[in-house]
Amino acid sequence: MFIFLYLEGKVIPINTNDIQINEMIRDREVRLIGPDGKQLGIFSADYAYNKAKELDLDLVKISPNVNPPVCKIIDFGKYRYDMMKKEREAKKNQKQVELKEIRMTPNIDVNDLKTKINAGRKFLEKGNRLKVTLRFRGREMIRMNDTKHMLTDFAKELEDVCNIEKEPKIEGKNISIILSSKK
């Protein structure tokens, strides 16, 4: 069952299985916390609900897993807004680790390989994961197993900034290795 809450010009569905408010609280006794944050004591759920009604506020079950459950008299709209604000802050402070990819062919020149290694080093120093792919076309497929060492050499060049997360693996017409930063 969902309750639809109108906040900041948006209609927000709230799963009532997560949060119990007002009449949804069916427990016999609850530990009641007042709107000022002070503990009032253990009361019946009906008394706590009537007390919240008197103050024109809502009764919200904060901790359902303790005995008796903890309920607080607060404005539910403000409580939900604060919860959403905390979630947004947590998402903002989270760092997303991306998987960057470098593609090469088995007949790559030495200077081009050094350029790819430098690009890989930059990705790894930023904290990203790196997938190095060796692509084969046509007759290059005959020497697929002979060129696997190119990927291990690539990883050895970057061993000061990376760990090998997945060893070189053949995937169709490609061989790839995944490297992660040491940070």
C-alpha cells in the first residue's frame, strides 16, 4: 500500500511497509518521544495517537524492531522531507567508479602503445577501473593465443598504480583484461 505525499510541487509515493504512521501503528504499547525530542514514557498506541492529534502532528514509528517500538510525535511531511534531503546528500557524496576501456590491435606500434599506457595510467590515477581490449580481425585471429602476453605486459607497465582484477580472457574476437587502481 502506498501513501501519496505532496512535497515541493511533486507527488511522492511512500511505501507504507517501510514507515508506519498514525492509525497504521497496531502495537499494544509504544515508547513515546515528544515533539521536542524528550522521552515521555511507555503508553498505549491509542493514547500516543490521540496525544499527536491534540498537537496537530503525526505519530511516526521510528524504530519498529525494539521492544516496545519507538514512536515520535512529529510533522510527517517535514520528517519525510528531511529523509529525502539526507538521501540526496548521501548520493552527492558518493563516488562513482567508472569502467574505462582502451582498445588496441595486435599490430600496434611501440609509440602508440606508450600513448595507450599513459592514458590508462591517467584513468587509474583518477580511481577508475580499466578494461584493456585487444581486438582481432580476419587473419589476426590465427595468432590470438600468441599475443595474450601484450595485455600482461600492459599490466606490468602499470603495476605501480594498478592491480589485475581479471586475468586476460578470450571473448569472441577480443581478449580483455580488467585492471583496478591501488587506491
